[in-house]
Amino acid sequence: MRQKLWMLPLSLLGAFVGSPSLASEIAVEESDINQKYQNFNPDILQVSEVIQHSTDAILLMQPSELQVVKSEKLAQAEVPLEDDADISLEAIGEQDSLPQSTPTYIIEKEEIQKQGATSVADVLKRMPGFAINDVGHGADIHTGTYYRGHSINQSVFLINGRPINNDVNTYHGATDLNSIPVEAIERIEVSSGASTALYGSSAFGGVINIITKQGSSTPKFNATVEFGSLNLNNQQTSFSSGGKNFRYNLSFERFFIDNRYKVPQGAANRDASGNLFNADTATSTYFGNFAVDLNPKNTLSFDVKKLSSRRGLIYFGFPLQRDRLDHDGLNIGLSWRSQLAKDSNLTTTLGYNQDYFNTYGPTVFQGNTFYRTGTLDTQNLTARVDHEWRLTNNNRLRWGLDLKNTNLDGITNSTSPNRIALNEEENRSVLNTALFAVNTWDLSDTFQVDLGLRQSFDSQFGNYLNPSVGLRYAMSPNLAVRGSWAGGQRNPGLDQLYLYDTVHGWLSNPDLKPETGSSWTAGLDVKFSQDLTGQFTYFGSSLDNRLGIIQGQWQNIGLVDTNGLEAALRWRFTRNWSTFVNYTYTDAQIKTGTERGLQLGLIPYSNLQAGIGYQQNGWQANLYATYNSGARRALFNNPNDKNTDFAPSYVNFDLSGRIPLSKGLGLTFYLENLLGEQYERVNRIYSPGFTFRVGLSSSI
């Protein structure tokens, strides 16, 4: 059994309630540690806690507090357990330093592997707050990824702290959560509140930071091969190595599935034979990460990701949809981390992100078939200077500068007589500069306050200021209350402003206004017992000038108010058994316009994710349960549907497992939809019923 060992200062063993008094309740005795782990470096602190990772909700510790060695970096060591389980201390990328006024949900690579996830979207779907429709069998990009009722463009996605949002509207492709090999991911962090000030005013939902592996001092090779239903074919490989002062990780992933299966009458994109049509997906992704320690206080890292994706689209569905989407992506990042002083760290980052989307297919006009193509080539250049400074023992300041230049080359071309006049080419760019600062005060051992500001200067929409505030109070060693508020603004994409969408037949609108508003949270962190913890969060937002399509043109459709609840529970009831429950209720109500009073389309009111897992000596078994209350059918509907209709609710069970064949080699299996029910996932798109994946995984 592989676990991660985090060595924490004594005062932090109770940090999730903000009180050092809890340390005495959960710390491992120093004498036991010294007896069992004699092979540790003497510089390593002598108090530790073994953490079994799961789909968990935990509060993110400050990097300065997560000290394992005096150089503030994790060291690698092999530590034997009494039951001969395999435990290793992995070198990981730095965790973000965020105030604790909002929950930070973290999922580690061990849990990602157990879930059998094949994409970032596959990982996020089991986390609190998420409603992800565009992942899994028959998924389509148009059905969306939502966090706390907000679209993928209303949250900020990062890779190693760099933005990867391309600002293209979701109907063209948006941010592709399939673009990073799962094998390359160390962990994923989801946060909100002060994160808006740090990473972008458009983060009404939150900030999702994907941290990748940086390699190891000793060679490691991992490989997975899977085959399954619907001609699924998936291969993942990674190799990491390094030396005393450098390390690297190389990863590759290839995925294919034809998604051709029987669907009921009335399903989207059902062909004459009764099968789902044009839903195949093929992706290939390459990733590399290289890091060099220039000296004990300076580290230079470089990473690059290349994506090639080819897929069919099924979003219209009525009549039969034949459009194809090609997506090629390139992301490059260079980061320099420097320790200026004991309590002062500076990170300078440069980034380049390109997303090339090409959607094409036939269109019928007056009984004749014509062809249309829509091409969007977005290129982002980013730069960031981020300074973390502990001014005093109870005051931390994080401040810096963000630069982002976005360039769009767009081409629309149609041979249909009714669209030829709208054929065009556009080249547009926009520069956004922002100053940010978040100051965190520990007013006492139990009371923390944070204040944030983000001042943006945009070449398209002028200057605007977005503040944030948060607090956290530990009422007792086992109970803490918290709350946050943040203002935000999301500007329309360049394609929405200037480029005719010949694929969907939608007009651009240069008079669009930014989406503006605020978001807030309030919650409790509870330690019910030694092995049972929970986080309960009320979240809300009010977003004005929300963007949407009205009569074939992009418009500001008005006000949307969102209110919801999140509950995240984890219980480890024995050494080898653990369970989690994540529940989200989202009421995203349209307040103005013709759909006033309706829930936003494609977002269910209730979503429950739960799991129970067993793990010992290489054996694994994990049972996952999903409940979805059903979402409103809202776009490209069957002509017989109303815009007030909801898809039926459904319950689903999945089972994953691993059987060890030898040291480092195991047989894996994933049985999805154990009940075999062909439920409507979203908007007349149906699941195939029971499916399976079987494979081999190797770790050397």
C-alpha cells in the first residue's frame, strides 16, 4: 500500500481547527517515531502523521508550515511499516498558500489512480460543487462543466499556477479538461474566496489548480494498458528520474472510444439503426516537466504539454448531427522560485498557451447539402510575479503582478447561400494587466482574517477593482466557522464580440458588457472523531449581465442568482477501510428575461457522490455511488420538448479494483453502471448501460 507521509510541525497537527491544542490528541508519539523510523535524516522534524488520501476535503496548509526539512522542501525516504506495507515519501510540487476562510478541496494521485480516471473532468466529477456533463460515454462539449452553478469560463483553471483558460465560448470547445495526461498529475486543488484576488476576477465559481509531477531522484516507470466496452483503448505511460540537483518527468497518454451503442427513441443523434451516431473520441497527449535546483534557494522548472484531439459532436441531435471538432493544443511554462529570505519567497512565471479549434460539417439548405467551417486559433502569453512574505509571526502578505495577452485568429467559411455573406476572417487581441494582494492576519491562535484586492487594467474594458474578504474562527479544538466574499468581473470572449459563428449560425455582438457580480461562502469545519471529519459550506453568487444567445445573437441576458450547499465527509473506520460522501445542492435561478424563475439549463439541483474503499498489500476495491436529480433540458432540444422539462433523476454504481499479480504489476478493472440502467445523462443524451474496462498496470 502506497501512502504519502507529511511531516508536520507539532502546532499544525490541529491546524484544520486553527488551534495547536489539538496536536496532543492526534500526534504520533515522538518516541514511537524515533524507534520505527531510524533511517530518517536528522534534519527531519520528529512529529509525523500518516495521511490516507481519498476524495477528501481538507484545509490547505501554508507552505512555510509544511516543513519537512530545514530547506522547506520534502525529502524522499522509504519507511517500513510494521505490516510490511509499502510507504514512500514522494517529492511534490509546492502547495499554494491560501487563506483558510474557504475550503480547499484536494485530490491526490493515489485517489485518481483508484478511481480509474481518464481525464481531469473524470477526476473533478466526484468532488464537491461540480456538475460535469461533458465526460463519459456520449459526452459532448456543449453540455458543459459547472462548478457551483458557474460555467467553465466562469472559473479559473491553472496548470502549476499558470492560467490555461482560453476565453473561447463553450460552444466552440472552451478549456479542454482532457488535455493533461492523468499519469502526469500529482494532485488537483479547488479553492475560492481569496483565490479570486490572486488568480483572476472571473473566478465566480472558483480556482482549479492542476499540479503536475516533477520527477524523482531515482528512476521510476509507470504504465497502464486498458481495453473495454465500445472499443475503448487507453494507454498511459510515465518515466521520471533525476539526480542530486535535477529531476524530470515524461508522460504520454492515448485514448480512443467509438461510443456507438443503442439508444432509445427520442435520444439525441440517434441514427436509423437506433445507435448513437458521431460520438467517437480520440486523444493523444504528451507532457514533460523538468526542474533544476540552481542552489538551495533557487529552483528553475520548465513544463510543456502537447494535445491532439479528434471527436464527433452530437449537440444538435435533431436532426442528425455530423459535425466534427479538431482540437490541437500547446502549453509551455517556465518558473523560477527563489527564497529571498527565511520568510520571503518569490515566484516568477512565464507561460504560452495555444488552442486551435476547427469545427466542420455539412449543412442542409432548401434541400441541398453545403459545408461550413469555423476555425478559432487562440494564443495567450502570460507573465506573473508572485511574492509571499511573512511580515510578522501573525501577518502574511502575498502580492504581485499578472500580465495576459490574448490573440484570436478566426475564420468562418460556409458554402450555403444564406451564410456566404457572413464569411469573414478576424484578427483581434486584448491585453489584461492586474495587480493583486492578499493580506492574512492571525489575530489570535483561533481567529484569522484575510483581505484581498485585484486591480485590473484591460485594453478592451478599462480599469476595474475587485476586492475580497474572509475570516475563520476556531470555536473549539473540533469546530471552526468561516466565511468569505469576493467581487468579480468576466469579460466576453473575443469570438463572442467579433466573429460570426457559422457552425451554429450565431451572430457576434461588439456591444456586449462584462458579466459582473460577487460570490460568497459560509461554512463549518468539524472533527466529529479521530477518523471522521466534515466540511459544510453554503455558497452563493449574484451575476449580472450573464451572456447567452437570444434570437441567434450573443446578448447579455440579465441577472442570475445562485445559492447552494456543499457537504464533504470522510470517515476512515479501520486501517484499511475508508469512505467519503460529497453532496451538492445548487439553485441557479434566472431572475430576468423570458426564462425568469427557471433553473439554469444543464445544472441539476442535487448531486451526490459517495464511495467506500478497501486497500491492503496491493489489493484494492472501491465502490462508488452517484445520485443526480436531473437537469433542465435547455438547448438544441427535441422539437417536442419544452424548455421547462427536466431529465429524470438517476442512481448509478461503479466498481473499481486492483489484483496484484507480482511486485509492481497488477490487474485493474472498472465496472461502470452496475445496475445496467440506460438513464438520460443530460439533454436527451443517454448512457450505454453497463460497461467495463480491464487492464494491466505496472510500476517499476
